[in-house]
Amino acid sequence: MLICTSCGHENGEGAKFCEECGLAVSSVAASPGTREQRKTVTVLFCDLTGSTALGETLDPERMRAVLGQYF
């Protein structure tokens, strides 16, 4: 069985590309161990009141600049 080193998908034998993420088979390696991995992540969610209406009136570049101030 081939386990993708990028996404952890279990690919069928003879796969040339990862069936999940499309990574080339040269980057997919056989792995007898587990594919589980613990990672610590930080997630930020911000709900900007009126941003949808504002986005409908501004050009995409200007909207990105406005939202960039929050990041």
C-alpha cells in the first residue's frame, strides 16, 4: 500500500499520482507505520459585521486592502 507523504491518503498499488491530492508517485512512499500525526494549530475566526454588503459595493482589490487591515 502506498501512503501519500503530503496528505496521508492510502493509494492503490500502481498509482502514478496520489488519488486524493494529485502529488506525483515519486513523492508517494510505502509506509508500514501509521499515518496519524498530532499537530498543534491556532485558528482565528472573525465575523465582520457588514462585510458582505461592503464586498458587494467595492472592487475585489479594494476589499482585500480593507480586510488586510484586520490581518
